[in-house]
Amino acid sequence: MKFMDLISDTLEYIDGLPFSAKVALCIFGIAFALIAARFVLIKPWKNIAKQSPSSWDDLLIAPLSTRLNLFILAVGSQISSSILIDSDTDYNLLQPYFGATYILIATSIASISTKYLMPVILEQFEKKDAVTVSGGNPFLVICTRAAIYFVGSYFALIELDIDLFGIFASLTLIAIIIGIAMQQTISNIANSFLLAVDR
């Protein structure tokens, strides 16, 4: 109960500060969180990764560190907006954008993890004496990452109340119109290419 009272008193004190002091406090809080994440999370993880014999964890450090910093900036911006914006209506207008940002960061984390972890996992299941398709694993990784980005983008656009399928329908219609308009040009390019191949 004392902890909740302390938080309530702190929030009341922050509300009473002038706007410039609130801005300075928000910037200081975000900077402190970024520095703390570097020394508490990223640096120990680097030390553990250096001692590990595998290489995939070394490759993941830089991209995941960047995404962790982006996540801290997003959370800091959301908390700062709750401190700096007095109107609940204006604050609520920003919430879908923060939600979409979190979804895109999580999508990016899943994608980059797939890029480095999936080949390692697939190698464990491959039989050394089996016949495999050359370049099959990279193609599977690219397809998986594309699917992750598609799903993440879909949910992020839903968060912003944007209909993705309506956009796709519009793009399809535009592509058909452009294809019909450029039919002769595309045909000439294809014929030139075939003539070059024949020569």
C-alpha cells in the first residue's frame, strides 16, 4: 500500500511541475532508460555471447540491441505523452499509433530472429546423406520472414483502422490498368529479350 501511495504522490508532484520541467524530466527519463538498458541488458548479453561457441548469438546482438532501444523510445514517448498532454481526447488519438509501433517492433524482432535462428534449426533436421535442393534453406527463410512481415503489417494497419485488403484490391486494379496500357511495350521488351537469347 505504501508503494502505491508513493507512486500516487510522485504522479501528483509531476502534474504540478511546469511544462518545461516536464519535458526535461521526460527526456532525462528516456536517456536514463537507454543507458540502463545498455549496461544492465546489452553489455552482459554481449559477454555471454562472446563466451558461447555458436556464432548466431553474436550476429543477433546488434540488431536486437537496436530494436530494444526503439522499444524503449516508443515506451518513453508513450509515457511522455501521458505526462505532457492534458487532454484525454488528444492522448487517446495517439494510442493506435503506439500500438502499431509496438506491433512493428515485435514483427521486426521475430523477422531478424528467424533470419539467424531458422538456418541453425533447419541444419539440425537435415540428413547429411540426403539429397537437398541447393539454396532451399535461404528461400524458406525469406518466405517465412515475408509471412511474418505480412502478418505484422496487417495487424499494425488494423490497429490504425486501415483495411489492408481494400488497399490490395486497389493496387490490383491499378496493376491491371497499367498492364493493359503498357501491353504493347511489355510485348516489345519480351520480343527483344527473346531475340537476344536466340542470337
